[in-house]
Amino acid sequence: MVTYPSTHGVYEETIREVCEVVHQFGGQVYLDGANMNAQVGITSPGFIGADVSHLNLHKTFCIPHGGGGPGMGPIGVKAHLAPFVPGHSVVQIEAC
């Protein structure tokens, strides 16, 4: 799991290479989207090579922590992991 940018606000310059090495050895990269709002307009989890990412709506969309009710934690996955996501997809993924 990678927090990107880090909790200290640091953008790891070699993040794409790190993800490539993880994939070369059969691993998956989970991107902690706690600081996702800092990526807007700069990069995206798919671009850097993450396989799974979540985001916190209370930071990214400025809603109250927990959303004022039950918490909501959207998760994005690459196509190869989509069959393993429970429930109904918000966005339908077309087969490539």
C-alpha cells in the first residue's frame, strides 16, 4: 500500500517505477487515497500504476467526516480486479 502523495505532502518522483517493479514480481499496488485531493489535475492512480485506490470523501469533496451519516468510501479498481468487487458497480466497465 502506498500513500501518494505522502502524509507529509511529498510526491515520490519514482512512483511509476516502484509500481512497475511491484508488478514485475506479481504484486498489486493499493493506493491509499487519503490525500487524493492533492492529485487532482496532476496525476491519477491509473497513470502511476495503482491497481486499487480508495478516496475519502470528507477530504476530497469537503463533506463532514462520515458524510453526515453512514460513511462512504468509494474504491476504484483496474479492469482485472473488477470481477472481485462486491455489489453493483457505479460505472459500468466495458471489456477491452
